[in-house]
Amino acid sequence: MGKFVKPGKVVLVLVGGYSGHKAVIMKNIDDDTSDPPYSHALVAGIDHYPCKVTASMSKKNIAKRSKNKSFVKVYNYNHLMPTRYSVDIPLDKTVINQDVFTDTALKPKAHREAKAEFEERYKTGVSLFGSSSKKPPSSWDPALHLIAWLCSPSSELPPGAPYNSSDTQRPAIDLLLRTAAGFPTQSLGAQATHFESPPPANCP
């Protein structure tokens, strides 16, 4: 695969039990001496997404519904769809590496590491703008909120996304997903097709 598929690149899984889920490349393995003997990548992604929360919910309920479930897998490049976006997540590569597939005791630790980092970045919300202000800037860059998109169902907006709440036909997250998938984003109008994910299995 080309050099643009590097660690930190956001990808969509195309096959298997995690098909349609978002993930981040942790390591590229391009040498022919590795096992399996073809180019592949180690990825960490989101299995179960956080559930929707409202202001009327208790703190305990919000904390419970803000959790996610992660996965760590090795995929052939042909089974991943790279997007144009990259994210900088401080995942510990001494914990999340290929050793988790040879030592079963290491896999739960790798899953906990990925889960903790994804939840921490998800809870930061608007702080992804690089400012402590709760109000997002007028010029919103979707790339800055890619990690929030990564941790949210595609039918929901990332925290702080500046769009008109009454404009339900064209949420910014749908446009972002269309762009990542290579679909045209112009002249969508009110009949824009939504790319909505099914509700997470862990949500009521």
C-alpha cells in the first residue's frame, strides 16, 4: 500500500465482524518475512459506540452511556478503506502491538488501553479546538473533530459541531462521511442520503 497509509490514519473496516467500524492504524507491516506473508496493518478501533446522552440524565447514567468497547486487529490492506484524515491519539505501542496475538494474557490489556484513550478523547469534546472556550470558532474544521466522529455513530454530530439543529437533512457528519468515502458533497439539497449506522447493540 502507498506511503499515505501511515500510523494515525483513520480507516473504515470493510470485511469481517467489525465491517463498517472506524479504526486507526497503529503499525504498518510491509515486509515479506512477517506472518502472515503479505502487507497488512495493525489497527485499533471502536466496536460499541457511546450512547446518546441528554442534559436531563444523571451523572451516573451519563458516565455509563459514555463508555465504548474497542478492538485490536490485524487487517490486509485490501480490507481497509483509508480516509483523508489522520488523528494523533497517544496509544501506548508497548501495549498495543503484535504480541497481543501470540500471548492471550496481553490482549485484554491492549483492549483496555485503547478503550481508555478513546473514551478520554471522546470526553474532551470541544477542547479539540485547542481552546478552553466552550464556544467553537466560526470557521469549523471537520478534521479537528475526526476523533469525535470516530467515537460517535455516523448519524450523530460530534460535540460542538456548528450547524443549525433544525437542519436535520444535512448534518455535518453525513457530509464528512460522504467526503471520506469519495461521494460528491455538492447539490445534496433536502433529499440528501444519510449514511446512518445501526444503533449500537449495547444501547437500549
